[in-house]
Amino acid sequence: MLTHYFKTAWRSISRNKAISAINLFGLSIALAVFIFIALWVHNELNFDNFHNGSKDIYLVQQKWSESQTPGSITVFPLADALKKDPHVQYVSRAGWWTGTINVNKTLFEIKSGQAVDSDWFKIFHYDVVSGDINSFNRNPFSLIFTESKAKQIFGNKNPIGQIVKLDTTLYQIRAIVKDNPTNSSLQFEMLSPMAARLSDPQKVNGNTWWNASYRTFVKLYPKSNINSFLKNASAIVQKESQQKDISVALQPLRELHFDTKSGDPLFRRSSHTTVFIFSVLAILLLITASINYVNLTIAKAGARTKEISVRKIIGGSRLQLFIQFLTESFLLCILSLVIAFIVVQIALPAFDRFTETKFQLSFSSPLLWYVLLGTLLFSTLLNGVFPALTMAFFKPLNFLRGYSILKFKNVVVRKVLVVFQFAVGMFFVIGTMVIFMQMHLAQTSTAQYNRAQVVSFELPSITYNKMRTYQQVNLFCQSIKNNLLKNGGIQNVAIASNSFDEIGNARGAQDYFWNGIDTSLHTTVFHMSVEAEAKDIFGLQMQEGRWFNSDNKFDSKNFILNETAIKQLGIQEPVVGQLFINKGSDTGRIIGVVKDFCFNSIRDQIGALVIRNDNSDEGGTTFFVKIAPGKIPETMKAMEATWKKFIPDAPFDYQFMNQAFDNLYKNDLKISNLILLFSSISIIISALGLFGLAAFVAEQRRKEIGIRKVFGASVKSIVLLLSSDFMKLVLIAIVVATPVAWWAAKKWLNNFAYKIHLSWWIFFAAGIVVFVVAFFTVSSHTIRAARANPVRSLKTE
């Protein structure tokens, strides 16, 4: 019996080749997208769950007052204090560790290393490829590399036991571990013992209760009372630090990935909102493709009235008919799923690069089978249940009256489904336009400083650690600068404490003094030191006063504030010339106010910024180089030669400022590209369905068209007649989708401090795009039908 169902289903699919091809194409593409998103969503929702006892692992956060937001950067002694709490099973610190590995005079840059305590491996899970973690813990000057980093440095050789130089110190490689899974918030390429860091005076970041430079993780005993721990731990910390205001908070490891408010760059971030949006979009695409099948199946019901009637006359039950038509849907879904899986396999490398993940589609993977079988079941139910019910409960008399199973007119059902399809398409098009416009705003008008032709690089730690004072650092950097300026392709060079797109150095307003200071003010103030040449390099504009003068030695004591700093600190007019002191240094004055520029993401309000012209107490190590137009290749070679002359023991690592700024919006740009892809697929699928329906309607009305032409109707009038019904549906879809898209765009833009205005023309333009696509899709059939010879139409039965 089952074989009969499949044979009949195959016969029906192969008999209607055009409609089956439309359904197969649309459903295959939608299923491929659905599978990709299902894999990505599963990966996102299972971040960090692979660690044993992950629900008991927490990132410790620290705050200095009740009003302060807890921060993920903690002080060194905190971990030792927490060990005294009875709830704590294990505790470990992680300290950022970068440097240069020297292997047989070949240099490799380590950008994401961590110094960790011995309990690190009792908290987090690592798969050891070779070597021994216990040996790593017993020996301070040891290293662990990930598999990919080890292969990059040593090729296919086994490096266990090999001695390498990290900066100026010799270390022995003790173990190689598998790369961190893609769904891990902790992505490191090298680990070293914390003991090695503590033995290096240049690496130690003030092991006191006042210098926060570490991340601290704890693993609590199962079923620990979190509130009890927080109360007890805070009391211990206050006693150890002798500070009454200090306290701790906990962030579950499983929530780390979705903490969008944290600015900590160490962890990979996403958001529950993004996961929800893409899940909904995947389902909408699958529904859009399924609507094509439902619409075309219901439309073709009239052609199958004889088949269904005969089946019922010879004793076919409703259940048998239901199973038969559901089998047709199931068979079509299997064929579509096979095609979709082939598409997924081909496109998987590109998808991995785009999402920065590494999905493995192995037939032995339970995840793959869960996704495939779940997708098959979901698509079969979407595609098959309604048409199968319509056919199984079919009554010839009701069909002749134009009703479906639910007593709705079949035409009404088809119209509602077409409206839904194009409403989804309209929603996608508007979303694409809004996101791209917001990203354009981020990359242009809000920056307010010129990043074109500007290259930045930093003094490596291996060189910095050789110098004992900031004065030595400054003299060395000035020598590099002078050498760079000898090159004709370089227009200007400036040295700063940090990059303009990474101003993360923050102090409290109480670290400064000015006339009329409000001692209760708790404003966060960002600060940086930069040379006078930076104004010309970046095209910064002054609101009032002047910029630093490189020839004026007194400017090293002076300050320039941005407009936001003047407002937030409440500095009264006249601003220029006022006393302004960085506590602990000489008296200085405000010599100018620079216009606000966005030095962080446009998701955040521009903060208060204080700029100095003196690197003597900060050790400016960031270079900005302005290259003349058209001279980038040869100038970069000259810059690399200068680097090798002064810093031969480290590779030349640089980036263009445009690229660095774009990295702030990398995730948003990915989302915009995905939405563009989804909108294109949605419109194509909807157009395919409309194409099939238009062909079917044109065939049904073939005799009517012939009669109208015989009586003198023009091609234009017939085209308008056949197209008008469809275009009315598209217009209704545009009207329905517009307010929904406006609401969704408004909600998304609320995540940005600086955003575009949702003008009416955005929705109008999106409507024009959808309308034009639909019109040309329908016209391709209506014009052909209108031009057909009426004699052939009227004489054929």
C-alpha cells in the first residue's frame, strides 16, 4: 500500500513538470537557508555549554560603589580572596599576554595569549592533542598552543619539548590542544602559567587592589546559593582590601556571549534579539516557499476533480486520500531536501568564512540528523496538511461553487497567501534599505574625522619591555617617526597613547580639577595623549580656541576637551583659558574645544574626551601615518623597511584606519548582507509563485481571451485585465507590510545613539521595487496570452 502511495505521488509530480519545478526550486533554496540558520542558531544557543559543569561557571565582576555598573576587569588579589569562600570549588585568573615567538629566527606574532592559574584546566575543558597539561602547571616557563597556531609555527612537526623564545625569555612547549570550539567565548591561541607573568616585571600589572587588569572565573559547587555567595564574598573582599564600597557580582558563563552591554573585547558577543530575528526570518522564508506549493496545488484542484471523484466512487476513504496527497508533499520535500543539502555542502565554506565558524556536516553527527529530519517534518506539515485536507474532504459540488475545505472561496485563500508572500518580501526590502543606510551613516557622517590613507601600528611588547622609562620609549618612537618622514610618500606622522577608534582609557571626573568643580560628579572621562600633527592627519575641527602647537613647549601641560566634556563637566564660559589640572601633574589650561567626533560605535553616545599633548607619563606607542594619494604600495614597503631597521625581532603588524573603523560594525554589516540575501530570495520565491499562478490563470482564461480578441480587444487591455487582480494583491501586501516594517525598523534603530530618519521615501522606494518585480513577473505570461492566436484558443477543447 505504501509503495502505491509513493508511485502515485511520483506520477503526479512528474506529470506536472512546470509546477513541480517551481515548487522544487523555491523549496530547495528556502530549505538550504533554513538549514544554515538552524545550524547557526543551535551554535549560538549552545555557546560555552561544552564545558563540564558549565552552569556552575561564572565570570566574576567587580564594582567599587553601589552606583557603578559591574565590570569584567578585576584586580589581581581578588582571586586569592575568593578562595576563602566555602561556595568556591575552583578559581582562576586570566591575564592578557601578547608577544613575538622566535623559532629559528622566524618571527610569529601572538595576538591572543593568556596567562592563567593552574585551576584554569579544572574549570574549562580542553582536548589535548599531544603533551601534558600537568607538566605545564608544574613548570612556570611553559607554553600551550592551539592546534592551528602550532601548525602555523611548526608545520607538521611535533613541537612538544621544544624551546622557543617568547619576546626575550625562553619557554618550553608542554602541550598542544584542539582549537577552541566556534561556540566558545574564550578564543585563545596560546596559554602560559600565571607564575611566568608574575616573574616578569614588565608583564605584571600592579598586583594591588587598585589596578584592574585581569579576568577572574570561579566554579562554584553545584546548587550553591548565589545570593549567599555574593554576600559572603563581598564581605571577604572588603576585609581583604580594607575598602567598604568594593563588592563582587557574577555573570553566568552561558550568558557571557549574549551580554551586548559589555565593552570587554576579549569575548565574542551576539544578542538574543539577533538569534530571534534570524529564526523568524528563516521560518518566514520556508512559509513563503510553502505558500507556492499550497497555492498551486489548490489552483490545480479543478484539474484533479475527475481523479478524486473516481477514487471516492470506487471506495477511497478520506484518510486514504489525505495520506495520498500528504505523500505527494512528503516526496516533494524529500527531493527538495536532497537538493538543499547539496547546496549547503557547496556553500558551507563560504558560510563558515562569513560567520567565522567551522561547521562540520558529517553523517555521523546527531546535530545534522536533528536538523535534517526536523526540517523535513516541518516543511512537510507546512506544505502538505492544508492541500491534503482540501483534497480529502473535497466535494465536487462545493468545488464547482468555488469553496475549499473551510468553506472559504478557493480564490480568497489564494489571494490571502499571495498577499502574505509579498508582504514578507516588502518587509525584507525595507529592512535591507534601513540597515544599509544606517551602516552608511556609521561609516561617513558620524565619524567626523578623516581616516582615508591613514595607517596605524603599535610598538610591539618585545621592544617596549626592553625600555625602563617612558622617556626612553618616547625617544625611540621619535627616532622611528623621523625616519618615516624622510620618505616622500608620507605626508605626516603622529604618535599617540592609543588609536582614535579604541579610546578605552577612562577615568572619573574626580581625577581632574577645574574652577567650579562639582565634587559629587561621577562622569566617566575618556582621555588620550596625541601629538600636534594628529589634527591635520584626521582633519579634526575646532569649536573654539586652538589646537596644540608642536613648537610650544608649554602645550605639554595644556588640554583640549571635546564639546561633550564641556557640557558633562559643567565648565562655565569662557572655557578657553580656564584652569584645568590632571591631578598629580603640573597646572595646565584648556586651550581649545574640539568638535565632537565619534571615537566609539554609533550605538553609544559620544563621551567626554580630554586630549593631552604629552606622552611623557603614558608612553605613546601608537603611530598614525598619513600616506600621499596613489603611493600606498611603495610607501608600505618603505615603512616595512623602517620597521625592520628599528624593530628587527618582531613582524610588521599594521592596519588601515578605515578597516579598523569598519570592524566596529562588522556584525551589523554581516546582518545587513544576510538581510539583503534573504530579501532577494524571498522576492524570487514569491515571484516564482506568482509566475506559476499567472500561467495557470492565463491557461484557464484562454477561451475568454480568444473571445475578447475576436470582439476587438487590444493586447494592452487584455494585459491590464489579467494583471490587475494580481497587482491589487501586491498593493495590499505593500500597505500591510509598511507599518510592520516601520515598527521593526524603529525598534532596531533604537539600539543606536545616532541614527537615520525613517523618511517616507524609503517605504515608497521599497514598494516600487516589489511592485515592479511583481508586474514583470505577471506580464511575462499575460503578454504571451494576449498575443496568442484566438483561432487556436477557440477551436481547442
